Amino acid sequence: MTVNDSSSSRAADLPADTSSYEQERRQKLQKLRDLGVDPYGQRTEGITPLASIKSQYTPEMGHDGGPVVKAAGRIMLKRDMGKLTFLTLRDDSGIDLQCGLDKKRLSERDWQINELLDLGDQIVVTGKLGTTRKGEVTIWTGSDPIADGALMMAGKALLSPPGKFHGLEDIEQRYRQRYVDLWANPEVMQLALLRTRVVQEMRNYLTGLGYVEVETPMMQIIHGGAAAKPFKTHHNALDIPLFMRIAPELFLKRLLVGGMRKVFEINRNFRNEGISPRHNPEFTMLEAYEAYGSWETMAEMVEGMICHLAEKLFGGLKIIHRGDAEGAEKRVINLTRPWRRVRMDQLVEERTGWKFDKQSIAAHGDTLSHVLDLYDPGGSRSLGREASGLQLRHTEIRAANRITAFRSHLLAISP
């Protein structure tokens, strides 16, 4: 018997702080290569999403009487039972599907690959669709006649995955390692895919109304369109200072001046300010303009677009909002039109009894600050921004179950 010590010699070259788990996985990585297997796979045709495969199953297929299918996914659970191994795979469809590896159905090399698999590895399997004795839908990996290739590597994981019961729970780690969060928590993947569908439907709706999607500069000589602190950069070739845009407004309006009638842009903006649930230094914005219209024209467009998204993606105009905090009370948001449209000063007066007019600014400034202190103790103060803050912190909360469009924002807070 020949002993290959290449894996042990490579392990000796690893940094001293490498965990024993990683060292073991790296040794398996080398063993796969010694078998002539590429641990990171190759181009593979004909892969079907796990959700589609699972939906194909019918009771008439029995134990292994279904069609031959090819699936790919990440190993979330592995159970070794001697000459039989069960793997639970997960892909971006949000569905987990079991595959069975029976030594009698696999080639010698494929069975050796099975023995080198770990949780977190990505693999491709080919086999007949069926069930186990307990009724679990399963892909019985193998080929007839038996040949290499029923089990293939797609990506060898060198680090251990999060715990199989609790998943990735640490908030800090989830934000710093989004790529892990996506596959460790299926609901995160589904939310990311839903966002993509929302953006696509926004494009479909606006182009259907005759809007033209455009791209405007992200580096600008003068930052405008909003009141925000910009990120600064420098253009080496032109030797000029530039700013990352805080809004696309000015360039979109120039397109109207140039003759375009309806334009929109789904754009990235950068504001060098604080971070909170409402603010992020880098964020995506939809901004649209239409010539020969008014604020009411745009209000109609926004109402129509949001209702279209709700009906297209959520199946109706009543959306259940579960809240961010654990155990938060669920609320039903009714998007049925027409939405309420109200001036900002009128809504502040309605909710607080404080009337915002030119004569009462000085007289009621202290009163307004007192009310704001209830919502934002110690926050910065200016009359225009106090009224705006009051609107955001107070009236939005009260109007949360009824869609309300605010208009006529104060001149003091306009950029």
C-alpha cells in the first residue's frame, strides 16, 4: 500500500492559527485532487432547480421510478449509514431536497468522493426521483450502467458552516458576511430575490407608461439635488476634485430641458452622513420626471406603481407587516386607492394641535421642541427641521395603517 503524504506536508505549511477543522477539510481537498477530481467543479449543463424537481414527484413514482434528474446545491445535512448516505441539499429556490447515495448505485470513485464530503460543500448529483420508506422525496444518485459522474464536486468548503439548528444568528456576522447569510437563512435569500423582482416590475411599469430609463453621472463637479454631505474624490487625469452624487435630480432635469418627456433612473447615491435604519451612506433610489405634469401627475404614477407591485408580487392590496422586533404585532397595510394626500403643515396641526404659520414660528418654537424631545431627546434643532422631524416621527406613526402622501414640504428643509 502506497501512502501519499502530500496532504500532511501541505498542512504543515498552513498558518499556526488554522483550526483543526480547516486543516481536515484542506486534507480532503488534496485527496479529491489526488483522485483526479476538480474540487471546484466545471461547466455542467441541464441542472434543474430543487423546487422544480420536488414539484415533479407524484406518488406513482414510488421508491425510484421517477425520471432521471440533475440537481445542484449546498450540503446542509449529512447522515452516514454505512453503505448508504443521505444528504440534504439547498439552493436559491429556498427548497431543501434530500438525495440518497447508495454504494451499490455508485462507481468506486463517486463513493470515494462521498466519503470526502463535508457540510457546506456544493455538489451536483444525477439520479432517479423517488422517495424513502418514510415518504421523503429523494434523488437516488447513480447511473445505469454504473459510471463516474453521478456525483460531482462544485465547490469544496474549507470553513465550517454555522450550526445546523440555529443557523447564522449573530447580527454583526450576518451583516459582514452576507454571502453566508444568504444560504444559511433561506428567508434572507428569498427576500433578496424578491427585491430583484420588485426592481424589475418597477422598470416594467414605468416603461409601460412611456418612461425612458437613463443613466446619469455618478461623479459630479457640483453635488446637488438634495441637502446632504457628499463623498469627495479626485480625478487624476483631469486633476480636478469631484463628488460622488447625492442625488440624480439635476441631470435628469437637464434631459427634460433637452427634449425628453419622461425619464427615470434607478440609481446608486452616496451621502457621507450617519447610519441608521433610515439612512445608509450608499443606497438605491428611484427618481422619475415627466414634462407637462405636476406633483399630482407624479402622485398618480407612484400610487399606480406601488399598487401594481402589490398585486403582481403579493397577490393583493392588503399587505401584512410583521414589524422588525421579535414578537412585534402584525399590522395590515391597506393600499386600496385613492390614497390620502395632505399638506405637511396640515398633518402636523391635525396630529399635534400646533399650527405652523409665519406668525407663530417664534412663539411656538419652544413648544415644538418640547414635543420633539418626546421622540428624539437631545436631537439637533431648527424650526424647519423640527417640523419635518415631527412629521416623520409622529405623523408617520399615526398614519401607518393608512397610506398617506405628504406634499408641500417646508421651504426651510428644501435643498
